[in-house]
Amino acid sequence: MVIRDGETELKAVLEEPAHAGGEKLPLVIILHGLTSAMNRPHTLLTAQAMRDAGYATLRFDLYGHGESGGAFRDHTLYRWISNTLSVIRWAREQDYEELWLSGHSQGGLTAALAAGMAPDLIRGLILRAPAFLIPSGAREGNLLGLAFDPLHIPDTVQVPGGGELDGNYLRVAQTIHAEEAADRFKGPVLILQGDADDLVPPESVREITGRYADCDLEILPGETHHFDRDPECMARIILEWMQKQHR
């Protein structure tokens, strides 16, 4: 299926639990990370755990990624936030009990920002290795380990792991404050973080975690940024936490 954000077409996949019997369900909107897409194994496993807990899931490719419109080079956090708000608007027009947001890495950051903008519309958050450090790093001159002059933004920047971004990505990131989004959101939050993550250090997540009103932080020993050491452990934590949240 396709959901539109203005002129941009966003490829999406909507799935319901196997036992769904026509009753109204909660829906989790799932965002992937930078240079990723909605069909990565850890995202598919996350979505399955949520459906096992009784939630419908909606995965989608964000601007410049996967099968959605836009060029990777031109994507910014503003565009991703706009995408997410458009998907939320679409979901509100459907017959779901409540809406949740989930995201990995930059998708986790985007989900948190969108929830802070619309705390009245989002019931809760499930974030995996959320890249809260991107905006603060952009102001300090560091993008996921890549150093640059924050007062003289380069025309292009190479992304760790591949890909080239326009300098406007950094200009946009410098204006964003994840702390304010966390302060505004009062719903339940689950954050999963590996202590062997080489892109998003656990300390960068802990700094924001304490600002949430109702947050459970799970630090997974030896786990990586993509949760590929013991993905079943990640899925089990999500399943059990979401079963407790299901009203």
C-alpha cells in the first residue's frame, strides 16, 4: 500500500495479528533507521513480537529510503517527521483503538520527536537504540563519529555505512532538541539499547531516558546496534512489555 505525504509516496505494509477477529486493535507505526528500510530482519522480528502481543503493525519506508519516494541525499529529519505525521493522520482515519510509535536508530529519534509534537495522539513509544545524539552531535560537529565544522557546514557529508547527504541534513539537525520532545510526552516508553552499540552509545540514551515521565530502559549485554547478537531476547522483551500495556 502507499500513503502520501504531499507529493511523496511512502510504501507501507499493514499487518494484523493472526488471531484478530474483527475487534478494534491498537496499531503500532514502525520506523526504520538511517540507510535502512522497513524489511530489515530486526524490524520484521520487532513487528512480529508486537502482533503476538495483540497489536496491528504498520511498517513504512521513509523519504529517500527503500521503495518510498525522494532521494537519499535530500532527506532530513524535517522530512522524516513530516512523513511520520502524515502516516499518523492516515492511521487516525482508520478504525484503530489507539496509536503507538516505534523506531530504530534515526527512526527511533523521529518517533520520539513526532510523539513530542503530538502527545495527545500517541499512546506510547517503543524505541530501539534511538539516535538521540544526532541533533546534539550536529551542533557539536559530530555525526555518528564523522567530524565537521558545525559553524561551516560542508556541501556534502558521507554517512557512516554508505551514502552521501546534502549539508542541509546537518543544518536541520542542529535546530532539533530531543530533550524537549521527551519532556512533552507523558505516555509509557520502552527503550532497548545494546551495551556494545558502536553507533549509539548507551550513555547518549540514558541522558534522555530520565526526562520521560514513564520509561523502562532495557540495556542488553553484548548487544549491537542492529540487535543481531540475540534478536530473540529483544523480541521477547518487547512482547512481554506490550502485553502488559494492552488495555
